[in-house]
Amino acid sequence: MKEATVSATRIASRSLARGLDAMPNSSRERAWIGWVPLVVLPLACIAFRSALIPWVFMWLLAGAIFVGCKWRTLWDAWHASFKRNWRRSAAYLLLWPGMEAEQFLDPSGANRHVQSREWLAALIKTLSGAALIGVAKNTLLAGHPLLSGWIGMLGIVLILHFGIFYLIALAWESVGVHAEPIMRRPLQSESLSEFWGKRWNLGFRTLSHKLVFRPLQRRYGVVAATLGVFLISGLIHELVISVPARAGYGLPTAYFLVQGLGVIVERSQPGKRFGLEGGIRGRIWTALIAAGPVVLLFHAWFVTRVLLPFLHAI
């Protein structure tokens, strides 16, 4: 774990250095302000880990990373072509889970008529997630902790990512703010690239593409950049999954490296000839790679030591 963390730190440092080199001197002198929360807040959570219940520590650390990333994107947007609208900036930080600050802060958005079926779909997903959490907490599943944990985890994802976050997006779009949902029908993905790049949890996609993929692509090429993005994703998930569980180190990183290799294979000439970039073969490939090894990501130690206690506490 220490070696992986050191590697991630080196990659981030090099990416930051290349980004700073491209900035004017005045912007370069203040660039560190955009990084402070992303560094300080997670370190503060880690410093108090021993005093916190594992699931409390998990949510605090995830929130710290999230807030740090939000601030980083907002800082970039402020130094782009946007005026500092403090009210909308505060709304972006506190009332929107996405990471595309420039879109959210753009005042030229027009009100979109949100159809009633969209509200209904988001509400159904929220209620379905709550129902799954209720099933997971049922005493009939007490003898099957892993099954209970996985059902509860699916419920949490439905409530947050497909339910509440979708409702928030619809609310903002109905008042003229460009706030696209961070989940865009991932089950319709016809390729692994489409799944990770255009449909699944797009909150961090813009940030990782800008801070990790582009610098690595310019220096080492697309393959290294692709692996670098998934490596960073794996290490972040180590922090919020393996560190709270105090076990399973390396498994989330292994999961995301498998995803990176899967994308590379899919885009290779043999992958293209075999039809992995679309159609039924692309769908099967996506399901095998994204869902097959998911037990590496949410490993048994996390489910039993962190997730189940959280489910029992709520």
C-alpha cells in the first residue's frame, strides 16, 4: 500500500508540475490554493482515523476527497472565462454532486422542461434503493452477511447516484442551470470505454481527464495515460474502502487496473476486429470486465467491517 501511495504521489506531483509550467507566473503563484483542500482535508481525516468508527471514517474521508475535488474544479473555473458568481459558486460546492464547474457556472443556460416521467423515474429509483436497504437490514439475512451487504450497497447506489443525485440534476436544469446527471444509463453501454467515459459516475471524469490523462498522454501516450487514470482511481478507492476496513489493500487498485487493461484491449486492433467496441460482443465484454471482478473492489473485509455496521446504524 505504501509503495502504491508513493507511486500515486509521484504521478500527481509530475502532473501538477507540468500544469504549473504552462501557467502564467501570476496564476502559477496562486495555483496552490486550488490544491489545499484536496490535500489538507483527507490528511485531517486520516489523522483522526483511530478515534472514529470505520463507517464514520469512510464517509468523512469520502466527503473530504469530494469537497477537495469540487474546490479544485471551482478554482479552475474561476480562472477561466467566468466571472465569480458567489451565489452560484456556493450552490456548485454545496448543492451539486457533479464536477463540471464551467458548465454549472455558465449563465447562458436555458430552462429545460423536465417531463413528469423523469421525476417519476428518479423517485422510483430512490424508493427502490430504500427498499433494498430495508431488505438488507432484515434479520432473515443475518446468517448471510455478504449477501446482506451487497443488497444494501446496491440500495445505497440507487438512492444516491440514480435517485437523489438525479433529482438534484432535474431541479437545477428546470431553473436554467446546466447540470447533467452523473449517471447516464450505464446499462446501455455497448463498450467498456463508453461505460467508464460517458455513462458511469461522471462526477470525477472531467477532473481525472484534465489532471491525469492529458498530462500523461502528452508525455507517454494514450496507453500509459489510460492506465494512469485507472491507477489513480484505484488508489482513491483504496483510501475510502481498504483503509477504513484495515484490510484488502491492493484489491480495489487491481480492479481498476483490470478496467484499464480491458479498455486498452478493447481499443486494440484485435479487439476491434473481434467487435469489442460495440454490439452484443461489446455488451458482453463490458459486463465481464466491469461486473465480473467487482468483488475485488468491494471486498469482503469492507462489506463486513464497514458497510454492514453502517447499515445496522441507520
